[in-house]
Amino acid sequence: MESIPESFHDLFERETFASFATLMADGTPQVTPVWIDRDESGHVLVNTARGRLKERNVERDSKVGLCVMDPDDPYRYVSVRGEVVEVTEDGAVEQIDELARRYMDVEEYPNHGEEGGPRVIIRIRPDRVVTSGE
């Protein structure tokens, strides 16, 4: 597991978006903009609803990639290639509410229950980390 340099942790603590790439069944990439987070062990976290395409893709093929660009300087970014090590409902509702505070400035995520399946956290182990703009 590679570490995301500390000088880039701020990208995971403020309102930044990632382009999250998963693999379709035919091997072609599928890319979605997502809210982004990381845990204390250095895993990258993506929150979604069970049954969405990105969740179905990572359940079938755990290889993923993502790029987080600094909204103030798009030449400063962190790119991660890695593998999904867990898809869990544990803590997912609490995490989406925390992300809603960061991204929407609301106390609770406003779309609970409207997206089909329950919330899940996709936990990604960074195997290759590339940065630019330090």
C-alpha cells in the first residue's frame, strides 16, 4: 500500500471531487464524479448507494482508479490506482451525513432512502499514488 503524501491530505478534507474509474463487465472504463474521503489508515473512501453501477462494478472487479484535483489549482492533484478491499454498509449513513456537511453545508444528507439501496462505503487500498503540484 502506498501512502498519499501529507501535503495532499487537504484535498480529502474540503469540498473537492474525484473522478472515480471502475471497470465495466466488458473491460471498458466507467468514470463518475464522486465526493471523496480517506480514513486514518490511508484508505480512500467513496460513499454510494448499493446497486449503483460503480458499486456493482467494484463487486465484480476490484481494480479502480481515481483522480482528485485541487479546485483552486487543477495542476495540483493526486491520482490513485488501487484495489477495493471492502464494500460495507457499516458506518455508511454516518459518513454520508458527514460528507453532506462538507459538500452541502447541511446536517444530514437530504436523499436518504430515495436512491434505492442502502448506503455503502467503498474502501480503496492505494497501490500506486502519483501527485503533481507540490
